[in-house]
Amino acid sequence: MKTRHFAVLLAGTAIALAANPSFAADARVSRIEGGVSVVPSSGPSDRVDVTLHGEGIFHVVAHPRGAEVPAPNASLMAPSPPAPASYTVSETNGHVTVKAPLATVYVDLATGQVRFLDAAGKPVLTESGATVFQATTADGKPYVTVSQQFNRGTSEGLYGLGQHQQAVMDYNGKDVELAQHNMDIGVPFVVSTANYGLLWDNESITRFGNPAPYTLVGEQSALKVSSDGKPGFTAQYFLDGKEVLKRQEASIDYQYIEDQAKWPEAAKARTVAATGGQNTAGNAVQKQTVVWTGELQPDASGVHKFQLYGSSYYKVYADGKLVLDRWRQNWNPWYADFDLPMTSGKPVALRIEWEPNAGYMALLHSKPLPEADRHSVWFTSEVARGKDYWFVGGKDMDGVLAGYRQLTGKSEMMPKWVYGFWQSRQRYETADQLTGVVDRYRELGYPLDNIVLDWRYWTDDSWGSHKFDASRFPDPKAMVDAVHADNANIMISVWPKFYPTTDTYKELDAKGLVYKGNLRQGNKDWVGPGYANTFYDPYSPEGRRIFWRQVEERIGVLGFDAWWADASEPDMHSNTSIPKRIDAMGPTAIGPAAEFFNSYPLMNARAFFDGWRAFKPDVRPFLLTRSGFGGLQRYGSAVWSGDVATRWFDLHAQISAGVNTALSGLPNWTHDIGGFSVEDRFASKTPKPEDLDEWRELNLRWFQFGAFSPLFRSHGEYPLREIYEIAPEGSPMRASMVWYDKLRYRLMPYIYTLGADTYLKDGSIMRGLVMDFPDEPKSRSANDEFLFGKAFLVAPVATYKARERSVWFPGKGVTWYDFHSGKTYAGGASATVAAPAEQMPLFVRAGSIVPMGPVTQYVDEKPDAPLTLVVYTGADGAFSLYEDDGRSMQYKSGAWSRMQISYDDRTGTVTLGAREGKGYAGMPASRTVRVRWIAAGGSVAQEGPADAEVTWQGKPLRVKRPGK
């Protein structure tokens, strides 16, 4: 249980402090396990508990003064915090101090305010002002909302917070709502360039930044709007270009399904979305257009923040300037942010053009904050039992992430095959389709490690039964065996969703382990005629056990290798409001849905992890889940970015989304290459030539980025995404995709070491530039490039027809090699580099040692293959090559091998250290090791001869560069 149990004090410890000569006896301070409990003389909290965990992790819990709230519960994100290291407690100048090896905390005895210092005594995190508690309720029980600001007026870089889709790298000055959604993953953890992390321990909807939620522009907002001298927007509705209605509207609010009732009768139409693009009953499809115009009337000067929640095609103009031009699929609208600097009393003309096509739209606003408030660390949660957060100190950002995983759980090691190439489709409709794809990859010699069976392998009326449709999958085990015979793996989609007609639902329901809100609301899904459905309750240990047993008995026994947890937000019914979502997803076994809104994906992942460990205890579990939460990494899980759209902006947004996911402590992340949901112009059976060209280039650029993402995975709606389907035979596009696929496998010794080190060294695969260059402003904010491990600088291209791009090369004094040409660039400066369509800008840091292997068809095809060490000269370097059996859990007991490699640039000498580790089953007794030294103009873009070759038998060796 958490140490947030306010009323529990260890027997006798209330007077133990007085025995410390540096600590004055004070009835307001008591000793508790690992720290102190303070009763402030004033302020919003009647008790503040501070405890140490490890050497630099502090837990702060404050009880709202006089409030009757439920008793504290165990933390879901940090259920097993480390024991405290040695620490001292003292009292001086009205503060109680707890000093640990890596950090120190001060608690003000008068107010209960808390501040933290690093190991050198430098202040890094300070509560700014009093905590704000406000009474609220959830399921009729008393709770509080809680808000706490830190570091008011800070200039530090702030990262993490999960995965978001706004193309933002540094969140200082930004507003982020943490509320699980299809493409948005909320993790209430932020890591700072001041070398600390803050885990805000709350599972409810939480806001980072402005504590006030955004409100509709118009009558509900502080920002008024008028048009033609009248309040509100002028709204013009068109059908096939002809105006059918013009009226004043107080706000733009078609945000949720229930808001569609506001749609004017005169503007209703048979849209493409409503008819599936078909003309039925003699009624032609009509094109809808809506145009809103109005003048925004600011009453405050400063930067006004806006969110346009929308789908389909829309454009936003401010004073005639285009500020947004987006498209989203209609069943999955999302927010697009834009800022407008505005002056009080000076109106701004706004124009919004929209093609609804049965879509959604709302315009929301947040008024300016004072600059010091805008630039702060500020968390606000809607439902809480008190204030609860963890401070994680570290020597650098890597150290902070290591401390975070010490607190929330190690990142379980993935099976090696997970880092190979995955092929997927929405969806393989038959067993023959699926096995045929694997056969075709093997026939063509394109490397592949995983094929994915997406949803709807069941009969349409039996979702959640875990039974296959026998007409399409007559022998699922034979399908699995065929994939395995082709030396590939197979993953299957399993939702936490059930139709009430299934026997699986009935078993869970008999135990009270399914939610009833979605059924009570009468919501039906989108399959066939639509079916009533709901989700199970993973907060119940019995619920998790029953759910997994059902999966194991009907799917697990067939030999599937991994699990795909779709809709794990949970997404019970798309496009419903937050209150309706809350009503549909609870109450949970441990409390109200509103209190635990964000943690469903964590508990659902635990069901798979615990179940698999019992089912196959020596096989590494693997789960791909669409949503995540703090601590997910301990459940053998990766996340992906959801059903993103096939647009260039969405490709761009994936870069910062992936980096900040990694900086949230979740190292294994992926995305749908090419985007999941496809614009009609791309999905046409007979696309226009210009649209086909753009579609192919978008997918090629996305594929290049995917090859340097933690997990390399192609998936999406039609058009088909297989390499041989999407890229014409003999085309430069096909050649480029195959080259990047093969490059991924050549780099597998490097990539698998990065993957293993996420567990063994608490490392990261995808790294923000800020992690290695935190003092450079451009490295802090760069949102279109990243580091892949410490060696590679990756600069994806996310602009159509771009054939060059500007690249920021971090690190003054660092030399960067162009991977393709060997041209060198000096760090600490930007340069425009070539970016032909078939080639993504890619660079390697001088001093890097990159282990590479041959092209293989799957990751463990040639375990004894020669190893090539590519040494980029110009600086000293080191690398620690890791190998194991790739599948078992034996790595936890030392069954692995490491080769420590170092390079001395002055002498040109590469040193191979003695083997570390106990070794593993199937480990080659010796390895052929080839060395290639790269100087300016050199490249390993293509395989080539080595400069030196030795045989390593686990004993130290030195290899000297020829000519040195």
C-alpha cells in the first residue's frame, strides 16, 4: 500500500525526532516510516506526509484540511516503491528537512509547502503557492478536485505526459489534457531539463498547464464573438454549393453524437459518410459545406489559445491568414491547436470552412495567463482524495527515467522478434489471406518477423466470444502452425469488449464483472446492424483472471505469440461526451469511474501479463495496447499511436508523440506506417494520378521513419499496405522500401541491444535531442528529428515533394556523418541537406560504434553470422553489445552475453572485452568480427568488405586500424 496512509504513524516515532540533536521537538512533526508527517499551522492541508524511496525519490501526500474524503488507496502506477536509503531529518528556520543521497526536501511548518533540491543543493522543484482543493463528488461520494502549481515562471524544458498529437516537443507553456482517447495517451509524468521527474499520482482526468478547461467560443466563453453587429457567428449552410440556410449561432458546437440533434433540418443531406459513397433509392449524394464567420472580441491582451475539435476537411482563417488546414476521419475527430496573439478591444476576424460529411466540430478557447503562470509546472485533477505526487531526482534525464522505472517498474524485455518488421492490415479476412502474405514475403526475400490478425475474425454477432468464424478460419491452429513453419510470429487482436449474447459475457456478468452503462445508454456499435456491447472490469483481480482464462482456453492454446489490446482506453462508443464515457465505464471494483478514468489500459494490460506468465512462464510476454498509463512498461507492453490519419501533418506529429512517449518511461512505441485512416481520394479504386503519387510518397516517407522507430510496423485501412501491394514492382519506391526493411535487419545487433538495455540499463530507444544536449535551445524544441539510441540522428521528411530539408545538428564540437554519403557536419549548427524521395536524412555521431549483421529473413535466422563493427572515427567511443536467446525469461537469471567494445581514436584501436554474462542456450562459442573504420566520405549504406577481421572467443582482443 502507499505511504499515503495519513493517519498511520509508527508507534513511538512521534518523539523519536527529539532524540536527534539537530531536530527541535515540535508537536507538529512526527516520524513515519521513511520520512516525516507535518501538521501545518495554516494553509489548505491539515497534514503533509513526505517519505523517501530509494536514494532520490520522495513521495508527498497532503490531506485537504477538514475534508471528508475516502480513505487513501494503493497506487496503481507505483504499487511497490523502493525502500528508503539512508537519510537524515532536521528542523531549522521553520522548515523540516529530509536529506537523502540524491535530493533534499524542505517542508514549511507554517504552510505545508514543499520544495526540492538536487544533490548539489540547487533548488529544482518548488510548490508555487497553496494547493487548491475544491469539494466535488463521484458516484455520490465526497472527493476533491486538486490543483498544484510548481516552479512559477520557469524556463526549464518539460517533456513526457504520454503521447499527444499536436507536434509539440517541449511542453513548457503548453496546455495538455490527460484523458485517454484513441490517439492520445495520458501519463501524468513530466521530466525536466533541471534533472527531476514529477509523477502526479492521480488516475482521473488531469490537466497540465492552465487548470481551467477550455470552453466553447461564444456565450460560454470569456471570449465573445459577433457578426454583422449581432452576437455569435454567422453560419451559412450549403448543399452542392447552394446556400440553404443562414443564421446566427452563439457557438460552434457539433462536438459529440448528442450534439448532432442541433443540426438544422434544412441543411441535412445524404452525405458520402451516410451512404458509404453510394447513390441509393435514386437519391444522389450531396456535398455539405458550412462557413462560420465572426469577429472575436478579446477583453484581455496576450496569446489566446484555441482548440478546433473537428473531422472531415476544414480550414480556419484569422484576419485572412490560414492557420489550420486539416482532415480527419469522421468517426475519430480530434483537437487541432492554434494560438492567436490578440490585443484587448481589437477584434480578429475568424472564418471557418467545413465539409461536414456527417462529421463533428467545436471551437474552444482558453484566455491568456500571466506569463509566470503560463510557464510553470501545473497539475490539476478532477477527482482526488488529496494531493499525491512523487519527486524523482537524477543526475541527468536518463537518470530520472531510471528512477521513474525504479518507482513504477522495470521495462520488461521484449522478445527479439518484436524489433523486426511487422506486416498488418485492416484486416485479413481469411486464414489463407494471412498465410499468403507471409508466403509472399518469404518468396520475395523481404525480411519479416510478425504478421497480425486484426479484429473481426469472429462471426459478427459474437464479439468477445473469442471464437473464430469457421467459414473463414476453419482451422486456426493450422494457420498459426503455417506461420510458424515460415519462421514468422503471429499476433492477434483481443478487445476487452463483449456482446451480452456471448457465454463469455454471461460468465463475467454472473460475477458482477461487466460495466452496464453502455448497455443502459442503449449504444450499439458499427458492425452490421449494430449490436449492444460493453467491457469487462479489469480492476477486479477475479475479472482479470476470468478474462485471461477465457482468452487462454480459446486462443492462447492455439499457439499465438502475442496480443493486441485494441480500444483499451476503453473506447466503448466513439464520439460520446466525457460524462457519458464515465457513465459507461464504471463503477469499477475499486471505486468510481471518474476517479479511475485514465488507468483502464494499465489494468487490462496486467490481465494479459499475469495470465501469460502463468500460462507460459519461460516465454517473454508481449502486448501491444492502444492506450497506456504510468507503469505500463512493467507489464511487457508496447503502445501505438492509434488510428492516426493519412496526412503529412500526422506523420510530422508522430515524431514528438514517440519521443515524449519514451520520455514518459514507455520505451517501446510504434505507429501505423502510412496512417490508419485514409482520405477518400487515396482510397478510391481508381485514384487520380496526382493523388496516387502523393499516397505513395506519403507511405514511403512514413516507412523510412518507421524503420527507425522502436517497433517497425505497417498497418492501416485500404489501400493494402504490403510492400509488394503498395509499391509497384521495379519502382524506386519498392526498391527504397525493401532497402529500409533490409537495413533494419542489418542493424539488428544495435537495435536489439537498445531494446535489451531498456530493461538492463533503464535506457531509451527513441531519444529526444534534449536528453543528450539539454543546454541547447534548439535541441530542446526540435520536433522533427530525434536520436535513435545515442549513435543515430534521424531527420524524417514530412512535407510532400520536399527533396531537401533543414537539419539541426546538436552538440557544439560534435561531428556528424551522413550515413549515405559520409559527408560530415559540425554540431551546434543547422544545415540544409539533400532528401531525395527514396532516402531519409540519417546521420551518425563521430565516436559511435555501430554493430551490424547481414541481411536476414527473420531476426534469429543466423545466430552465428559474422558481426561487423562500424566505427565512426573522429572521437573515442564505446558500445556494449548484448545477445541472448531472444525469447525466454532466462535473461533475468544472467543467461546472456555482452561484448564490451571501445575505440581509441588517437591510435585507431578497437578493443573487444572479455565476454560478460553466463551465456545462453545456442550461444556461438566464437564469432567472426569484422571492423570497418569510417572517415569523411565513407559509408556503410551498402554492405562492403571489412578493413580487418578477427575471431572472438570470449577473450579480450585488440584490432588496430590499418595504417595507424
